[in-house]
Amino acid sequence: MKKTLKAAGMLAFLATIFLAPMAFAQHEPAAAAEAAASVGSEGRYAGFYSYIALACVIGLGIAAGGGGIGMGAAVSGAVNAMARNPGFYGRIFTNMLIGLALIESLVIYTLVVVLLLLYANPLK
């Protein structure tokens, strides 16, 4: 019951976040729309660029959260293995550090892509 309630609450929250901008959208007069289109590519993609920024922030948050969960699981497993077999402490610890570095590199790659999308402005 609790999982169903949490899922329903999350679905309602996401629906509110994604549908609210459409509910408050205003139509532009035809002359203003033509003027905005003639300004250049920046005026044409101004609204789309804000969605790119929102997607970047959400994507980075998901990547960081997933990386944190993965690191926690890796460290937990390594500590359990070290507690069960202290003789292999060095090998387990080394493999754990390599795994943590690889997990963190995925989050850093996501950060690089987000920074490229936000500051390189590929829509110009």
C-alpha cells in the first residue's frame, strides 16, 4: 500500500511539474511571433533552450544520485568482504577504489556533457 501511494504521489508531482508550463502558456500575437522568428536563431530556440537546461539539471541529478547509490553498495560489499576475510584486505580495497573511480568517472562524464550543452549553446 505504501509503495502504491508513493508511486501515485511521485506521478502526480511529475505531472504537475511537466504540465504546469502548458497550462500557463500564453499565445503570442502573429506580429510578435514573426518578429521573434526574424531576430535570429536565438529567438527561435529560446523556449527550447530552457528545456535543454531543465533536462541537463535533471540528468545530472539522476547521474549523481545513481552514482551515490552505486558507491554506497560497492563500499558496503567491500567492507563486508573485508570483515569476512581480513587476509585479502589489500586486494579488496584496491579493487574497491578502482570501482569507485570508474563510478565517479561516469558522473564526471555527465557533468561534462551538461556543461557543453549549457555553455557551448549548440543551437546557434
